[in-house]
Amino acid sequence: MWALGLLVLLAGVVGFFQFSGEVMTLIRVVGLLVAAGIALALVAKTARGRDMFAFLRETDVERRKVVWPTRQETLQTTLMVIVITVIVAILLFLMDTVFGWVVRRLIGASGGS
């Protein structure tokens, strides 16, 4: 059944591209969607297909349980990330400058100040 489903889907894709110049795009898209639906129906008849669709249903149930942040929470979190990134960048710049100055003094290189 899996092979047959894959064959039907492949036939739909080949047909979509085969008739690209002769048939309207809408008809080609509908044909491809019909082929995909038939392929899914064939795959759903197998044990693994039933398990796969059961898993997808359970995943959707879990997705609905997620509490998404509000716009205000998202904005505050984004601003905090930006502020902390800037602070860390400044600290790294200062540390690099100080360590570079120390190393230049230790090795006796006459670079900048």
C-alpha cells in the first residue's frame, strides 16, 4: 500500500509538470491535490499509516495546550535579549582592549598608546 501510495503521488507530480503548457494551473493544482489525497488515503489503510495519523492527532492536541506569549511579553523578552547582547558586546570589547594592551606591554611591542 505504501508503494502504491507513493506511485500515485509520483504520478500526480509528474502529471503536474507534464501538462504545464497545455492545462490551466488551477486544474493542475487540483489534480495534484487529488493525487496527494488518494495517496494519503492509501497510506492510512496500513498499520503504520494509522499510527502516523494517530501521532499527528496527538501532536495537534499537545499543540493546542501550549500557552503562547502575548505581544507585550514577546516585546519585553526581545528587548531584554537585545539589551543583554549589547552589554555583553561592550564587556567583550573592553576585555579585548585591556588584554591586548596588557599583552603589548608584556611583549614590549610599541603599538598604540
